[in-house]
Amino acid sequence: MKPIKVFFDRAGNTLNVWFDDPEKEYTSEETSEEVVLVKDKDGKLIGFEVLNYLAADEAKNVTVLPIESAVVS
């Protein structure tokens, strides 16, 4: 299993989540909810980007993202 990668771009105020290698990005599709779906050349979803992730004043001061994870069965 590949690790999920999470990146916050403070300048662009975007949150990027990758399920696969970002180098495999081939196409993207913006949804109506300011989310961009990223796909590989076979059309498989490999990640997504959340636009305007934080309020502008919050984005300036972010140093660590609070991330919660769990495995549910």
C-alpha cells in the first residue's frame, strides 16, 4: 500500500492529497465545489486539490496541518 501524501500550499491556499505518484498526473477536472480531481492517463483518480482551503488570514499563519487518520472496518 502506498502512503497518502498531503500538502498545503500556503501561497495558493490549496490542499493537495495524493493517492499515487504526483508525476503520473495527466488530466484534471474541476468540480462545482472548488475541488479539482486529478487523474492519470488511464482515467484513474490519483489525487485531488481543494481550492481556497482556509480563510485568507488563517492560511498566512499555518505551520502544521491537523490531520486525523484511522482505519475502520
